[in-house]
Amino acid sequence: MNTESTSLALVNSAPAQWRHFARFIQRPALPAQSANEMGGQTASFGARLTTGLVAVLRMLALDLVIMIALLSLVLVFVLAGGELPSNALNDLELTPIVILSLVIGAPLLEELGFRSWLSGRPRYLSVIPILMIAAAAAASIGVARTGEDASEGTAIALLGGIIVAIIASLIVWKRPPMRWFQAIFPLAFWVSALGFALIHIANYKEGDWYALLPLVLPQLVLGTVCAYLRVHHGLWSAMLLHALHNGIIVLFVLAGLSMTQ
């Protein structure tokens, strides 16, 4: 494993963090030493939290710089007479519930779905097949039955799957990353990042999917940044950056709406 690309020992400034991130996406690998294990000893909770928060703020700054650059390109395109396809988010009314969903709900669910398992630990990897089986069972019950029986059957299947997944996760909680996952990590990293970006094509109401690819570049950038934080500082750091990213976008939208009223 390339210790230069995975060690956090020399990440002591924002530029160093960004260079470390650049090396990571060039050669994705699970870190040989995480921020939680420095000097061969488990770091204290306070040290882990501080290191993670600093990394989140540094990577948020990089994320915002890239977002501004991409938005500038979009602005040039629009000023040149181009038209952007309609986005489903444009029709959303930013009520408190919607804002909470965008800023808290979406980051939690999307990070769990797209990046929780990137650690390669059995406690996350074991959950995926169990929940897939539960979802398949719920779908089969929904097709085979009707009315109240279908609702009860699907609910039981999903709830049972969640309970079994939690129990399985607790049983293997302390086990280290799987060796086979370390070998396929580069592929897993890009599947996670690209899958996260591509799913956002569904936000657009018109246009061929290949023509919409440039419009999901912001999600691709966010996906790589969150994956970097996830494997080096824990899932919470990816969730926090994702929430801050969405929150800043919502603030800009609200500010724009208030200026036009």
C-alpha cells in the first residue's frame, strides 16, 4: 500500500490536506493509518474530533472553490445564450421541513447508502446483502398480496431485515477491514462517487442522460471529498461536510429569493 497517499502524519495545513486529497483520488487506497490511530496508539476522542473537524473545514473550503468555478462556467454558458434543463428542485417550496430534509435528512441517508461501507469493515458490508434480501422479500410480498395484507407483509419484511442487519453488524462490530475489500477499494471508491453523481441526473426533467453528465459534476466532486473524509476520519465527517455543503446552497437560494421579492 502506498503510505505516501494514505498517511495523515504530514497533513498539518490546508494546502497539505488538499495535496493529500489529490494523491488519494489519483491512487485510492484504504489508509494504513487513520486519524484515529496515530503513533501506534488510539487517539483520544477529543483529538479525533478536533482532527476531523479541521479536515472537514479544510475540505469544505476546497469544495466551495470548485463549486464556484463550476458555477462560473454555468453562468458563462447561460450568458452566451444557453438554456439549462429544468430541475425538479426548482419547484420545491423551501419550507422548514424541506430545508431539514435537504440539510440533514439527505446527507444522513446518502452517506449511509453511498459511503458507509467504504471502510471495508464487516459491520457495514454485512448490512448491504441483508437489506437487499429484505427489500426483495418486501417487493415480492407487495406484488403477491393486495390491500392490508400487502402493507403488513412488506412492513414486517423490512423491519425484520433492519433488525437482522443491526444484530449482524453488532456481532462483527470490531472486526478490521476485509482484505479482499482493500484489494478492490479503488473500484469501490469510484463506483461510490460515480453512483452518487449519476443518481442526481434524476433531478432533471428533460434531456438525454449523457447530455446531463456535466451538470452532475458538483455531485461527483462532493462524492470524492466525502469518500476521502469517510475513510480517513469516519462516517460522521462525511455526513457533516455533506450537510454543510447542502446548507450553504440552501442559504444562497434563500438569499436569492429574498432579493427577488
